[in-house]
Amino acid sequence: MEFNHKSVMLEECIEGLNIKPDGIYVDGTMGGAGHSKEIVKRIAGNGLFIGIDRDEEAICVAKERLSQFSNTIFVHDNHDNIKKILEEKNISEVDGILLDLGVSSYQLDERNRGFSYMGDGSLDMRMDKSQSFTAKDVVNKYSEEELARIIFEYGEEKYSRRIAKKIVEQRKDKEIETTEELVDIIKSVIPFSKGDGHPAKRTFQAIRIEVNDEIKPLYNTIIDCIDSLKSGGRLCVLTFHSLEDRAVKNAFNDSVRKMCVPTWITILCLWSKNKRKDNN
């Protein structure tokens, strides 16, 4: 399947980064390389682009789409490890960092990866397919209390206890293996409400966040990104739901209060109301 992904708020991100031709820029979430390509196009031969993604398929696509550029480095890793990544490249500071958080349209469209509640696929949801922990482990091994907690906390689902109870009941008979099975369970306990979206979207979001540990490290990741900026450096972050938004803004605000962010660092939090393709 072709790796298609619409770059959200592309112009705003490029403007926010205020790219210098000889600068060093990091895209911590390359995806389909839409933002990355526009960054690299603005960097001259003595500038440097570092592209990071935890999805190996995204790395392969980015290498191909940016093959005409020589001043690029690609890293299969998690943006949470940005300080370690830069240290390994003998880079102490950079001019700009972009983080486009959450799941990509490509990952949602690939049914066998289990991110989507539309259609059927295996319960996977791993952004990094080299990790062993999957959505199937969450659904089949977490206690009823743990399931209810993550569905409520990460999905903000008011029927979290009902859903968790039903999952535990169903898996007593057989292991829950597919997205379709999970969707049917969720539908059986959530009252139909017209205009409220798909009944499984919040639960799928919650399980995906748990599998990929998207929220807990985010605060520290933003702090590390701020610490990695040069004088005049810029950090742009795209968030897509309140949990991401809260973690990012808390890190920004705490850095300012603690005087960790000198006046010469510009931080832009670009919150997008645009949902990714169906959001799941």
C-alpha cells in the first residue's frame, strides 16, 4: 500500500520554524515526509536535516522521497529519545524541531496494523513493529480495573467500566483477536447516539495510546526538545487531542516559570482541529 499522508498545517509549521539555510532541523515524526521535504528544500548544502520515526515503513518511504537530498540523516527511534539521538550524532543543539503527534493516515488505512475500527484487522496498533507489546496484550491480559482506567483516562470514554467489564466477560470464552471483535463488544454496551461519532473511536484511541506509550513521556520529551534548541531556536508541536495538548502546554508553561526557556527561544504550539483521516 502506498504511504499517503496529508501534512497538516504545513505552511504554519514551515513559517513557525523560520528555517535558516545553514541550520540543523529535526522532524521527530516524519510519517510520509510531507513536512520533512519542505524543511529539507529550504536547507542549503551546509545545513542538516535529521528525520526520526518509530515506524520503519515511514523511514523507508522518507529515504525514497528525500533521496535527491544529501544533507539528511534518518533515525529509526522514538522522538522521546531526542537527546540520546543528538548525542550519538555529536550534535549538542539544533535550530528547530517539529513534532506532529499521534497516528498517521497511512497507519489508519493499513487494516492489518489494527489502528482502525473501520473494517477488520488483527489487534496490533504498534507504531514500532519491532516491539512485542500489542493491543491484543492490552485487551486480553489487562485486568478489568486496568482496562477501565486506560479507556477512561486516555479515551475520555464515559462508558469505560461497561466496556471493560464486557471485554473481560467475552475473553473468558475465547481470546479477542481482531478489531472487528472488539468493535462488536463496544457496540453491545454503548447506547446509540446519533451525531456522537463511531462508538469505538475513544476506546481505540485509548488502547493505541497505551500500546505506544504516547502520553506519559510527552512532558519530558518537550522539556528535552527545549533543552536541545540553540539561541533563537524554534519548537513546533502539532497536537490532535486534549491529552497531548495538556502535556505539551504544561511543559511549555513550567519551562517558562522555571526560567528554563530564555527569551531567545520561540516555542509554538500549533493545535489542529483537523482530524486525521477518520481519526481512526
